[in-house]
Amino acid sequence: MQENEQQKNEVSTATIDTIISQRKDKADKMRAEGIDPYPARIKIEHKIEQVRTNFDALQKEEFAKETVTVAGRMMSRRDMGKASFIDIADGTGRIQVYVRTDQVGADTFKIFKEMSDLSDFVLISGIPFRTRTGELSLKAEKFQIICKAFRPLPEKWHGLKDTETRYRQRYLDLIANSEVKEVFIKRSLIISAIRKKLEELGFIEVETPILQSLAGGANARPFTTHHNALDIDLFMRIAPELFLKRIVVGGIERVFEIGRNFRNEGIDRNHNPEFTMMELYQAYADYNDMMDLTELLIKTAAEKIGSKVNLNFRRAKLFDLIKEYTGLELLQYVETGKMYDQVKHLNLDLPKDASDQKILDQVFDEKVVPHLQEPTFVMDYPAIYSPLTKIKFDQPEIAERFELYINGMEICNAYSELNDPYLQKIRFKQQVEAKKKGDDEAQPYDEDFINALEQGLPPTGGLGIGIDRLVMILTEVESIREVILFPAMRPEC
């Protein structure tokens, strides 16, 4: 048996343009002979995975007593004169097919030999059997090209490795690398498991506006667009929070949304400007309930995909962690203007005029986060930096807020929701002043949201889980680009 040299040397012996031209000629030849290279409808009976399951018991050189019909992309080909072995793959698996001229007929075998190429989609009707080497295969009785592919398979059959190409042309990545496809199947299962669990718990899934007149609900820079008919600027939402809480005010006491958020920020292994968030709100709950719910949702998702990631959660207070890893007591210096003097010996990369909030964030990010490998709920943030969060009744400088970190990465943010309209007004005004002083991530004043709070928001717990990052953790991949099908990329020159 001699492996077809088309598979090994196709790209190296001809330019892509030449290959495309040759394949287009084949499609034209098929049409000239009355064969449609792109039939509108075909009928298949099985997926490849079903064939493998149903006929797994076949012994070596044993043939089944029935014919199956499958379809898939031709991934490899080995010619032997009047017979060939090919491998085809569909979305469920891959199987070998034995094509012989005396089985499919001379005319069909000529079409197979002269007009088919790797990457074409083909339909096969054949008898399952197991070869003498033990491989489950199909003995073809019918062969049909159902989609003529003009471009060859990427990187021959060794898989596509160049990350730039993988992200820009994800369809090639999915064809060449089965493990990539598996990650995105698991992503879908994770989202499905979270959705199902929330529905079991009585949550109602809703949709809130993507285009918003105010970019509220989080501290982030928005993307701006313009609505021509209304002649107004609008913002791509940075968070659905304020709309979801309005819904709780309206009497739907458990709501959630899984959807895209957009933040005009940098791109790195943990950040993409367009990302997926699951955000929920539950009346008569607080941030302790949200911690319990977070554990439940993540463990449910992990079980769904069989993830073996460590999910032994612990809870720790922000300033206790800072003291543990730096020896510093910093709570008393929040918004005093003295934070820099307390931390300057830590050799952080900070300008002298950095705000106390930026300094505190830097201390936490550099000195604490690298130690948060096991799942850790980091609790009790400064109230002044949490404008939508309820404060502790007996400790008003602290907000009832937590962030969850796993493997040194933030996965979610949650809190007991601030439902005091008077205090929310003050917080919004503070944000407006911060914006005037140059904080372009500060939130705007939302008058209608204040009106909603004045109507009455019951005690409520809120939770946002970054789906992309959760998928990273549960599938154990290192970059957010590996879990977003089409990540943001700089245009090619």
C-alpha cells in the first residue's frame, strides 16, 4: 500500500492559487458531466459515532449484514490502483472507508479518482466491517461528492500550529485540531449546565439592552456608537446590572442573563474586549448566599464536562490576605492620601501620583493574586470603591462584596446589592466627580435607576461570572483566545 503523495506534498509542490484553480476546474468538469458538486439535499442515516457504537462488536475480517449511509470531510487518502482507503470525519468522529472499483462501479470510481480531493465532503453508503488489522471500516457501495472544497487541508495532516492563523481562521483550527473542537463543545455544555441549574432554582432568563444611553453597572471604558435616526450617541453595554435590578424591582425576584459585554480595554491572556458574562440577581439574598450559589454553579458545570480541577473553595477577607502576604495593615489608609508611603518599599511599578485605589489594586494584584491558586472567595472590599454595593451595617467602610479567584485569575464578582436610594445617589455623585478628575472608568449618574430604587428594591444578592474565564479554568487552557471562537485581532496589513 502506498500513501497518496497528494496528502504529503500538495501544498509544497503547487501554490495555493494553482490548487484552487485545479479544483475549480474539477467542479466545472463535474457540472459539464451533469454532476452537481453542491447538491442541495442529501440523506444520511447515521453519524460516524453511531456507526462505531453500533458495530463495535464486529470481529477481525467480519462484515455486518446491513448497509449504513454517512457523510463527512475527506481527511486522508491512500491509493492502490483499483482500490483506495480514505478517512472521513463528521462532527462526531472519524472512520476509514474502503473504495473499490468493482463495488462502486467504474464510472463512480473514475469520479472518485479524478475529481475528489482531500477536504471535500463526501457521502458514503457501505457495509461496516473490521479489517484484518482490527480497524472498523466501511466497504463503500456508493460514493458521492456533496461539497467540492477548493482549498487544501491546513498543514497537511500534522495539525495547524501557528497561533495567529489558528485565531484568524478558526475554521481551519477546528478542522485540524480535534482538541480545539472539544474545548468549544465543553464550553457549550458548561453554559447549558449553568442555565439548567438556574432554571431548576427558579431563575427566569431575560434579555436586556446591548445598546445603552448610559454605560453603567461597572467601572470600565465603553465602546461608543451613534444612532442616526435619533441622532444620539449610544454605548455598547459594559454590564447588564442596572437593567436586571430594575427587573427585580418590578417583581421578578430571580433573574439571570447570559450574554455579551463590551469593554474598551487591553487584550491579553485574560482579557478580550468582547466577552460573555452570566449575571444574576436574587431577591432576599446577600453575598453569602451568592458564594454558596457560585460554588453550586461551578461544581455543576465541572461535573457536566468531567473536569478534574480542584474545586475546594475557601473564603478570606481582602485586607487579611494583604496582611498575610505583605505584613501591611492598609484598611486604615484607604482614601487618606497616605497609601503610597505605606507601600513604596514593595517596589511596585506605580507613579507617585497614583490614586489610593490604584495603589491598593496593584498591591493586591502583584503580592496576593499569584498565591490564589486554589478557589478563593476574596471578601469585604472598601465601600468607597464599590459604588453599587451594600455596606456592612457595623463596619460602614466595608462593602459586602467578594471576588472569586482560581489559579490566580478573577472568575466572578458579587455583592449584596445597594438598595438605599439616598446612599446610591451619593455614590453616583462621587463617581461623577471621579470622572471629572480623569477617571474614565467611573460610572455615570443614572437618574432612572435611582427612581427604580425609590420604588423599592428588596434585599438582593447579585453575581456575575465570566464565562470565558470559567471555561479556561475548567478546560485547563492558558489563554482566553482558546475559548473564544473568534477573538479580537489586529487587522492584517
